[in-house]
Amino acid sequence: MARTSRRSKADAVLRLIRSDHRTVNELLRAFKRTDGERHRQAIVLTLCKELNAHALLEEELFYPALRSVARDGEVGEAYVEHSVVKGLVQKLEGMQPDEPYYEASVKVLGDLVEHHVDEEEDELFDLARRSQEDLQALAILMQERRAQLRQAQGLPQEAGEVIGLDEAAREAMLLGPGSKVPGMAGTVVNKLSNVVKGAMPRGRH
Ligand SMILES: [Fe+2]
Ligand SMILES: [Fe+2]
């Protein structure tokens, strides 16, 4: 009974992290499918913001909560992978899409993130389920901190739910405000479009 309850408390924390992972994954897939430098750059800049907010959230709250049950190096590897990801993010934030190695940098970033997410959702999620921390309190803390970090990055709070709903939603996101998506309110489509548009470099759209 106590075991079941601990697992379900961990689920609130893990759902939060998984939702961010799905958003990042959808942005990487959208990049691969999208032509046009402006839109590709907007997707990459949104991706960078998502990764900045997510990495800090984990480093400040999630990883420290695993210390009591982690073996040497288990969480250390994740910190090191974050630092490599952050280096590439910083590089991409300052690059133009027509520069050499822009596409290669996104590709390497995507591969790194994919590897990191796989390990996190496998090994670190397992540690979280065994953690002795108050997981309910951690979930609440993480929710609050996530909201602050997203705001600091200029990201909408609901991005985890709306970005990547389906193919049509992504199309609309790239087409811009006023696009029609069956079954989706125009305000949601416009909001999505503005998220990406807001990430576009000034004077280039
Ligand atoms: Fe991570
Ligand atoms: Fe993560």
C-alpha cells in the first residue's frame, strides 16, 4: 500500500518532466519537417528556451532529490550532459540558420537530448520512485518553479499541453495567426503561432 502510494506521488513529478520532454521532442521533429530559414530558426530558438527552463528545473529540484538513493556517478552523468546541451544551446542562440554547421549543430543537439531523455526516463525515473524525499511537496515545488522559469524564458505555461498536439496544429503554428485547425479553437492556434513568432529574430519577419 505504502509502495503504491509512493509510486503515485512520484508520478506527479515524472509527468511534469515527461511533458517537457515531449515538447522538446515535438520541436525537434517540427524542425526536421520544416523548410524555410525563418521558421526553422524560430523553432530552434523556442527549443533553446524550452531546454534552458527544463535543465534548470531539474538541476535545482529534481536531481538533488535523487541524491539519497543514487549511486556514485548516476546523477553526475546527467549534470555533465546538461552542460554539453547548454553549450550547444548557447551556440545556436547566437547563430543564423544560413551559417555553416547550423543544421549539424541542431542534429547533434537532438541526438544528445534524445540520449539524455532516454536515460533520464529509464534510470533516473526509477531512482525518483525510490527516493525518500517528500514527493508530493517536490511535485508542488517543481510546478511552481517551472512556471517561474518558463515565464523568465518568455514561454507560455501551457506549452507542454498544446505544442505538438498533432500534425495540423504544427502546420498552423508555422502558418501563422488566423490559420484554421479542425477541432482546435482559433485562440489556441494563434497562441501557438505567437510562441514561435515571438522567437523569431527582430526585423526578419
Ligand atoms: Fe535532464
Ligand atoms: Fe529532462
